Amino acid sequence: MYRVLLSIDGSEDRTRQAVSAVTNLPKASTEISVTILNVFEEFEAVDDSGGNVKSSDLFEDYEPPTSVELAQDLLGRSDIEWTFRKEHGDPAETILTVAEDIDADAIVMAPGSRSPVGKVLFGSVTQGVLLDADQPVIVA
């Protein structure tokens, strides 16, 4: 079984692009299993009363974006086996850690939209994954 880590953020357009990259892989419906990953990014902020708010305090109640359900639905329509993980942390580091945890054969992600000049560059998350991944990264 070919194991794919599919990193999903809140964008439904990018989700469709990334899922399409998965479904277009050879023998996708019979020999691929997908782990859908959504990362709740770490942050610290100050609330209205002046108190500190940490993302780790909010993670348990975090509801993944609807783009995750979209990915699950699209993969299901293509008869591709999937599981879901939500994680908390630095997105690039978390993607790489989960890829290692599941022994992923490939990582699939779709970077944010860019201007014509910006298309030469990737976002920091995509770039971090591309530079440090031990497996192929498919950028949809």
C-alpha cells in the first residue's frame, strides 16, 4: 500500500487541487491509503482583558475547517481509503513529523495562491516541507 499524507488547510480550492493530485496517482483507488492532516497553527496572543491566550489552550475545542470534510468526501467518491488527523504545532514541522510517523511514501499539498511573480516562490510552509522532506512532495 502506497501511503500518502494529504495536508489540508482551510481553502476548499486548494483542497480540490490537492485531492485531484492524489486521485490522479496510478492505481489510486486500489493501492493508495491517505492520511488527511489539518494542522492548528501554534500562536500566542493577548485577549481583550490583557491575558495571554495560547493556541494549545484552544486546540481541544478546535473544529477542523469544512475543507477537511470536502477532502474526505472527494476521496470517498474515488474509493480511496483515508484516515484523518488533526494536530497542533508549526505547520511545516508537524507535516514532516506526521509523514515520518505514518511512514508516508509521499506528501501532497497545495500552496496558497500567488501573484504572477510570486508563483516562482512557494509559501513558507510549502518551502519548509520541500526542503526538509525525506519523501517526494507533490505540490498541486
